[in-house]
Amino acid sequence: MDFRSLHKLALAGVPRGGPEGVARKIWWMSKRWKPSVTVAAIIEHEGRFLLVEEHTPEGLMLNNPAGHLDAGESPQEGVVREALEETARVFTPDRLVGVYLSRFQRPAVLEPPRWRLRRGAAPRGGAAALEAAQRPAGEDVTFLRFAFGGSVGNADAGRPLDAGIVRTLWLSLDEIRASRERHRSPLVVRCIEDFVAGRRYPLELISVDPSLYAPQIKG
């Protein structure tokens, strides 16, 4: 059953039972909005905080050691992995600093339709169709971030940093506040300020069901 057929069934209000009803439910679930879950490490040593400088579509930016949560791992496991990959240091979380929602939008970018140019054929519909073919869809992403505080060991000099990471650096809170225009996210300084303010929640606040590692098989 194709996309149009599923859409027609949904608009027609087909019964919930039967194959069509199941297909309708699957289609709606695939269209449901979902946030992008990330984890971040807030690491302080002698009044300075560990950040990474990384390549982004907006140029070189500063960020906390952070990244996306992978399937089949807990937030704590994810933040330990991300900190190691981005800083070459073993991170030991001892608190949850907070859970944050943020959002960014990146407009669509005009790019030459290379595959059309190679074929030497313009899209039908004139200039408007050509512009539409050149302009990929923009991005609209909401992040759900789990920020953890903790400590790190010495850097492993033989371990390369993750792709895109240029270097790690230690900055004071004043230096971080003064570099807001280079922050990849407004949460870079927000999480650090919450850490400095003493925001501290037990790691046990996040419960991980055993099904994360041994998923239930249904059907």
C-alpha cells in the first residue's frame, strides 16, 4: 500500500481493525514529531570548563562535549562515550545538571542541480520549477538534551578526536560568556551556568528499563 492510499484511508476514517487500519496507524506514527535526543558533559577544573571547537555548517563553533544518544544505550553511557570520542578523556558523571529543550532552524540553501546539469535538461515548469529543484528542504530540529556534570582523567595522547573536532580547550565562565556568538547552541552557556549555580540531581533520577538492552518482541 503506497503513501497516497494510506493518506486516503486516514482521511476517510477507515476502521481501526483489519490490515488497512493497521497500515493507517503505522503511517500516522511515522509522521509523528520526535525530538533529537542528545547528551552533554559539563566538566570543570580549577574554575575552567572543558569545551570543544568543531566544524559546523556555520563555521568553527564552540560546544560542550556532546552528541546524539545512540540506540540501545542509556543517557549515562551515551555521555561517557561522547566525551571520550570528542576529548580523548574518560568522563565519570556524578550528577544530572538538567534536562533541556532547544530548537534551531536552518533555511534551505540554493545549490546547483548537478544531476540535471550533467544531463543537460532543465526541469519542466520554467524558472519557478528550476528554483524549486535547486533548493533542498531546510531544517527544523528540536533537541532534548541531558546534561551531566562530572570529572575527567588525563587526555589519551594517542587517541584521535572525533571527526569534525578541531581541538579541546579550557575556558573560564567569563570567557565562555564573552564568546556567545561562537556557541553552537544557547545551551552551551546555559548548562554551565546551571552547574555553577549548584543545580544537581541524582543520576538515579533517570531510570533505564531492562528492555532497553533486551527489547520486548511483540506481534
